[in-house]
Amino acid sequence: MAAAKIKTELQYGSLSIGEDKIVSKAKKAYGKRDIKELNIYVKPEEGKAYYVVNNDPSNSGSFDLYD
């Protein structure tokens, strides 16, 4: 049985952003360092997302959801 194709899209007010773009923005904000685990917390009411890389709070940050 083939795996199901899944698409996630966040829509909030005039914001519409897909999961792929959110992950891409987090990786870009973090940089080119090794990522084994990436946790992203989306706060659309703030227009921001927060990330933690490799479960290490010192490897955390945020980025704007709006371009």
C-alpha cells in the first residue's frame, strides 16, 4: 500500500502558508548546521514561528511567517 500524500496549509486572516515553506524558513533562519530534529511552533496571531533544533534551547530562534 502506497503512503498517503499529505498537505498541511496554515490559514489565518490573510496568511496562507504551507508546511514546506514553514520548514524551509526555519532551516534558513537556523543556518547550514546539522539538523537531526526540528521542532517548530507556529503563532499566527503574532505572525511568527519559533523553532528549536536538536532539542537544544541554545539552538532556537524565530522567523516571520509573512514575507
